[in-house]
Amino acid sequence: MDQVEQLVEECKSGNRQAQMEIYRQYYKPMYNTCLRMVSVSADAEDIMQNSFIDAFRSIKSYRGKSPFYYWLRRIVINNAMDHLKNRNPDMFLTDTLPEIPETGDDAEDGSVELQVNAVKNAMDQLHDDYRVILSLYLFEGMDQEEIGDILKLNPGNVRTRLSRARQALISRLSDYSRRTPAGRNK
């Protein structure tokens, strides 16, 4: 039995120290998952805290079929989705998404060097639908089937939304590069 499995078993017995150790090991990646999805630090912190509370309350239902990290991450993602749906009840209920203008600048996409802050700012400016699907796909490493299960979308809609989300991100990054001094020199 590895260390995490041992801690989980101790948590099932109500051991507070084991809970603190689980929290210490996982709070940062879970917070980052929340932040990428909701883009507001205070909301991400609240969602992360509530997710740990939910996890510890229901830890007896964890059966170890998948690594604990993935079980916990699913709770975090579900709570972040609930938060976003409460903020925008119509989220993911429509096939109509904001239109993104074509950039027509595909040759430069791979060669443009962008700072981390530019990417973060561009992600923060995206429509919630786009930010969520890109976060799940790019940062959480979920495949399209997993994303479809979480967002309750069919595979075709997942592919379409991913494509539109990528285009929206590219458009935002192109806008940023045109506004920066380095972008004006091109």
C-alpha cells in the first residue's frame, strides 16, 4: 500500500492528521484546476476548500478503482462547474456560442513567443464555455470523451467547442501581440 492509499484509509477512519496531509499534498493542483476554470482567485479558493470538505465527507465512497488524485479532481471540477452554472444558468445548454473572427494568421501561430501572463490573460478573457473546455483538455489532460461526460455534451459538440475555443484563444493572443510593443514592430 502506497502512502496516499494509507492516508486515504486513515481519512476513512476520521484521522484529522491524515486529512491535513492529503490537503497539503493536493491543495495546490486542485486550486490551480479551479482557477483555470473560474478565473477568479477568491472563487477558486472557495471552490477548492468546499471540494476538500466534500471529499472528506464522502471519502468512504472512494473505492480505489482510479488514483485518488483523479477522484478528488473530479469533485473539484464538478464543484467548479456548479459554480459556473450558478453564475450563468444557461451555460452549456445551447449550441450557440460566441462567434470568433478568423485570424488568417496560421503561419505565425507556432513561431510567436508569448509570455505566460499573456496566455493567462487571454484565457481569463475567454467566454466561460471556452475557458472550461480548454482547461479540461489542455491543463487537466482529459480526453474528449471525459470532457463530454463532465459537460454532458456529445462527442461532436465537444470537438466543435474545442475547435472554437482554440480559435478564440488564438484570436485573443493575436490581439495581445498586436497591442504590445514587440507586436507593433512586425
